[in-house]
Amino acid sequence: LMRKLAAEADRAKAQAVKEAHKRAEAAAAAKTKDLERRLLQAEAAAKCAAADSAAAEREHVKAAKIKEDLTRKAAEKKRAKQDEEAKARADHLRRRETELKQQMAAAKKDAEQAAAA
């Protein structure tokens, strides 16, 4: 009877150990699956962050080019205005020179007429 009880106790103990191992394996598998899911989520988040970063960099480069273009256009506009002002001054000076030459010619003619009289 004692051997029979001991054998039954051993079987019960072995069964309990087997069930504990099964539960431990199931828990480990569930934890592994959860960790794998979390890893996939983290990888997806990292890809999104990298894409956002790349998009932000492209936008930054685009903005820098726009700023550069606007600066260049403003400088061109300023140069064009300065050129226009210089041309206007030159035109004014040429007209003034013509006026003075005409006045000198008239004065010379008056002087010649006065000398002849």
C-alpha cells in the first residue's frame, strides 16, 4: 500500500511538474509574442520618425532655396533700380550739357555781334 501511495504521489508530483512546465512555457511564449509585438511597434514608430525627419529636412532645404531666390531677386531688383537711377542721372547731365553748350554758343554769338558793332 505504501509503495502504491508513493508511486501515486510520484505520478502526481510528475504531473504537477509537467503542468507547471506547460504553464511556464505558455507564459514565456505569451511574453515573447508581446515583446515581438512591441518591437514591431517600436520599429514602425522609428520608421515614421525617420520619414518625418526626412520630410522636415526636405522642407528646410526647400525653404532655404526659396529664401535664397527671394534674396537674389531682391538684389537684382535693387541693382536694376540703381541702374535706372544712374541712367536717369546720365540723361539729365547730357540734357544739362546740351543746354550749357547752347547758352555758350548764344553768348559767343552775342559777344561776336557786340565786337562787330
